[in-house]
Amino acid sequence: MVLAEAGASAVKTTGTANGSKPRAYVWSARRTGSTLMLRGFVPSEEDRRTVLGMVKAHFAELEVEDRLKVTSGSPPREQWLGAVSFGLKQLSHLKQGSARLLNEGLKVGGEARSADDYAEAKKALAGPMPAGLVLLNSNIRPPVVKPFTFVAALGPNTLKLTGSVPSEDTRKQIKDWSRRYFERPTLDDQLQLASGAPKKWDNAVEASLKALSQLDTGKVSLSGVAITIEGVARDQGTAIAVSYQLKRDLPALFSSSESIRWKEADISRTIGELIQPRIKGAVHAEGVLATGSILPGGD
């Protein structure tokens, strides 16, 4: 729905009467909440209708505030309309933000609607531009995710990463840590780009991966500034060391909880279950059993 329309009368030129430097031919679209605001110039009423048709195709659910002014002096018409179409397409990937044309130059910025939208917009802006269009600036941020989560699951043959990562540089760093701390697993990277990571998040991730690498199998999960680690260690000493190391290495802002078993405990439980009937039988027969000991003897 178009809320407002202004500037129906054409301005003959974007220049000035005294021959000074002409104004830039500016057009912009800004998405805020449920409203799309159009500002700047449009070559003709016919082009205004064309632009509004593009807007409706990309933003059918939004209210449109149209304050475009019909003004001559645009780049070639087809080139200008192609640039507007491209700008609106990138804006459709944003939850909030803007696309702005300055003569033949485009500026785009804002928060992406999703990780997929972020990837699509970044790919389009890194590729070939429409004829005559130049990218002046791109500042698109990944979507904000709260709580910011990260999970590393260590199996017999695979280290699987899921959740969010704040940048491609950080993703590369996490892969480097994975190669450093884990020798055997194949890396399954399913991380998605997002904004909203706590301060010193990357330090917490490194400490968590280092701790996880000491386990035979397990999982470490970060949710905001809370970290949990669970799994199986090869012995009790390793389990205690992992817990200590994680608490020592985490940034002060983060807290951790552990649920780590060790193989000796599992074996002891199994043996206990097997010998318990024999112990009871021995107690019944002899009448005495020292605490913590197993009586000698056969069946």
C-alpha cells in the first residue's frame, strides 16, 4: 500500500541556474519494520509506476512510503531501471537496511534476514553488476541470533560443527584449531554465519575444542556464555584434567558445566555387577567381609 506520494511535477534538470556542478542523481529505498521508504529522484511518472511494480514484487507485505520526485538528469533510462531492480533485489534479502543509488554507483547495507539471504546477497554483490552499475559500498551483516549457539560433536570418525559463526575469518580459524587439536576425525562443517556472538567468543570456542579433543567421544555446546561438555575419557585422570583445563582457559565471562565419564568407571561397574552375587554368597557363607575388598576363593 502506498502511503504518500510527492513530487509529481517534473524538475527540468539536476543542474543549477548559475552553471555550478549538477547535483548527483540519487535514489534510495530503506526498509524499517513493516515500511519501505522511497526517496530521491525518478525520471518520469511512467518510471515511478515501473519502480512501484518492482517494489510490490519484492515487498508485497510492506507498506510503501513513496516520496520520489520526478526529475530529469538520470543515467540512461534502461540502465537506471536495471540498477534500481538490482538494488531492490538485494534489499529484499535484508530484515532492515537500505539500497542507495548515487548516479551509477550503488550502496547497500543492513542486517540479513537469514544465513541463506546473507549468502545470496554477498554472492550477488561479489559478482558481475548490471550494465553501467558500480558497487560503491556493501555493508551487509549476518542475521542476529540469540542465544548465539555453537556445538562440536566428536564421534569415532567425525568432528561435526553446528550452530553459528560470526564471520568467514572465524570459520577459517575454527577449522585451523580443529586440524591442530584433532588428528583422526573428518571435519563436518555445518556452521551458519550470524551476528550476536559474545565478547571473546572465539577464545571460548578454542578452549572448548581443546578440551573436547582430550575425550574419546563427546560433545561441547556453547549457548551465549554458558558451556557444557559431556563424553567419555580414557581414564579418571583425563576426565579431571579436561574439567580443570576448560575452567582455566575460558574467558572470565563464560561458565562451564561437565558430565564426563571414563572407561575405568564403566568397566568397574560391569565387574561389580558380575561379582556381586559371589560376594553376597561369600558373606552368607563366611559371615564376614572387609569393606572395599573381595574375598579370595573360587566358586
